[in-house]
Amino acid sequence: MRKTIDTTLQFDNSYARLSPQLYQSIEATAVPAPQLLKFNQPLAAHLGLDSGQLDREQLAALFSGNQLPTGAEPIALAYAGHQFGHWVPQLGDGRALLLGEVIASDGRRYDLQLKGSGPTRFSRRGDGRAALGPVLREYLVSEAMAALGIATSRTLAAVASGEQVWREEALPGAILTRVAASHLRIGTFQYVAAHGDLALLRQLTDYTIARHYPTAADSDNPARALLEQLTTRYAALVSDWLQVGFIHGVLNTDNCSIAGETLDYGPCAFLDHYHPDQTFSSIDRDGRYAYANQPAIMQWNLARFAETLLPLIDRDEARAIAIATEVIESYPAQQQQCWQQRMCAKIGLPAAQAADSALLQQLLTLMADQGADFCLTFHQLATAIDASGSDQLWQQFPNQQPLQQWLSAWRQQLQQAAITPATARATMSRHNPVLIPRNHQIEAVISAALTQQDRQPFDDLLAALQQPWQELPITARYQQPPTAAERVEATFCGT
């Protein structure tokens, strides 16, 4: 057993008490020279970790896996999944370890996971490691999503491993410590269902309900209630993504958290110029996970989850299918309602009538036709409620006459709804962030860290992204969209 470090983390490793069919007990592969690159002090405090008792060398040893926090029980989780629609019966944590579960200061349970911790039996010939670039990307984007108020995993630490990893070339290695409500996935249920073990499926379902959906236990049909509640969570989560222009990039079933959080930031990206068919992921060659496809893909993923629960929903397969189908078919209306509420709020309207949604769609069509920047357009719209609008707004539309016509219709709609300019601005300010993690800025700070060993640009961008709702001196330099030369056309998976 690896040497441990005493910490103030309160572990209670419930998943490790389930059937060992669900995981492999294994320790991280030691790295030669761990160095702490970034540590999330506020998140550590929330988790109950008094980092003041540990020096940087101890923190590096802890979050590289070279030493374990007392109470940890590292395991690699088993799961399956559909990847780009193709069934893969065994995936699993091929480069990650769940250190354990901690009870935080709010009484909630959180997983602590190391990414890049070395090979496991699920590695499929992979090296089990992570490169520094993807680690920095996940740190930035996950913490930005949290600041935007979107359900997400978080990042506690980034540690350089002191060794090289090979992708297309030799790259500096790193390890990321991820915090999540759990790492259960739709793919976890698919793995169990594929083995046909009804007792294990029931154990996993009961565990999931107790941990994430306790009210479902009181239902006449707990499995159906679980499906209903996860469906509702994802209707809201996907709408949150669309509101800020986020594209997950690899929305496979193994990347869909049962807790309803954003999980697995690989080739994710944010819209610059708006187009509903926009993709960035280099491996999404057919646009399966394009921006506007995400709601339908999530329904497809939820249908795969529903299939795993059929034996628990009803003993009669036909009845079980009918019940599950009813739940899955409720998703589009739920998601559309969530989307309309969020998106109409971006133009100061309550989505109370069809005209609100029609006006929104007209703007989106205009933005797509003229290549307008998504974040900047919505943020600058507030300047045109009762005035001519800012130069930044007009610069997004080379042909300005359609925008002028739209603005007139919009102002009229606000007046008819008895919404004052002050009220509209207040609503819009709560739904239109000032800045998002723009792809070209992410690439720039990663490049500085890799090629110049300069992490200050990363620190500066991370600090700005913690305050996405206000125009502040710290945010001003990150608000502008990329020039044509700066645009990032493709993002890449870290494996």
C-alpha cells in the first residue's frame, strides 16, 4: 500500500462497497518529479481540505497519486457506451482513478478523481497518461462553467508529472484532480445491463437513487422516477449549454453523468460567430454533436439509459417499453421550454407568447446569416433597447438594415409586454455573460505554458473567467471575438 498523507478530508467511499464487478482496485502509477502547477484553494476549503497543513511538495505528491490521502481507496470504474452512435461493450477508466468520496462542508458527497494517473485494465493499450494542454483546458473550462452557474465537474489541482507523454509528438505530462457529484455515467448502466446481471443492475440503481435522487425511492416505480428526474435535469443542462454557446464535442453515453453534470471536457468549445451547425471537435467529422444537435442527441442518450432500466421499470417488457417511451418522449417539450425561457431572457422577454420565441428565432437566423459573434451580440443588445446601440453591436452585422428592422420589432415587443428598459436590461444581464472561455484565448494560454513555460497568461485568464457577468478591468481584454487569423477551427481530444 502506498504511503499516505494525513489530511482533513473526510472520506466515505460508498462506491467501493458495491460489487467489485463495477471497478478495479488499483493505485496510480508513480511519476518521477511531480510539481504543483495550480491549486483551487476555494474549492479545497469547500471540500474540507485544510491545505495550510501541507506544503507544495506534499500537495504535488498527493495530487499526482504518488501518495494517497488517508482514507482514500483508489479504484478505476468500469463502464461501456455508445461512441458516436457505435456500441462499445467495455470502456472504463483507462487513465483515471477515483481516489474516493469526501463529505464536504455543505454535507454533500463529492468524488475525487485523478486523470492521467496511469494505465488500468480498461486502458485498451493506452498509456494512461494526460498531456499538460488538455489538463489546462479542462481546468479553465470547468471552472468557467461553474462561474457561469452551469452544473459541472470542477478542478481541484493540476500537477506536472515530470515526464513526457506521446501523442502526435512528445508533450509534457500532467495530472488533473477532478471533483464531481459522482462519476456514474449512462455508460455505467449500459455496462451492467450488457452483462445481464439483474441483481447488480438493481444494486446500482438503488445506489444511484439513494445518492442522487432520494425522492425517487418513495415513488411507486423508483426506476421510472429515476429516468424522469434525470430527463428533467438534462433538459435544463443542455439548455444551459445552448444559452452560453457551449458545444460539448463528444456527447457519447459514456460522457453523460448520471448526476446531470457537465462531464469530460475533451474537444469542447464555445461559439464565436453563431451558426447552429457549428462543430469544432476534430473527431466529429459528420457533425453529430454540433451545437444545435445537442438536444436531440441527449434524448437519444437518455433512450439508451431507459433501455438499461426496462427490467426494473416493469416485469412485462411491453409495458416497460411503453412507460420508458412516454418518459423519453416528454424530453423535447421539457427541453424546448427550458431553452425558450433562457434564450428569450437573453433579449429581455419572458417567452410568455409565441411572438417572443419567433422574435428570438429571427435574431438567431440573422446572426447565422451574417456571422455575428454569439456572446458579444447578446451582451451588446442591451445598449440598443432605447438608444441606437453600440458600435460593437453594429460591427457584427455587415448588412445593417435587417438588424435595424429587427431592433424596431424588438422594442415594440418590449413595449407591448410592458417591459421597461431597466427591467429588460436587468433580465438580460442575468442571462448574457460578459465573457466566455473563447477558444483562441484558451489556445493562446496553453501555447504560452507549453512553448514558453509561462503560466501567467493561464492564471490571468482563469481569474477573469471567475467573474463572467460584469464588465470589469480584469475582463475587458478577454471580451473581444477572434480576428480571422485567430479563429480556432478545430479542437482535439486529450487521449
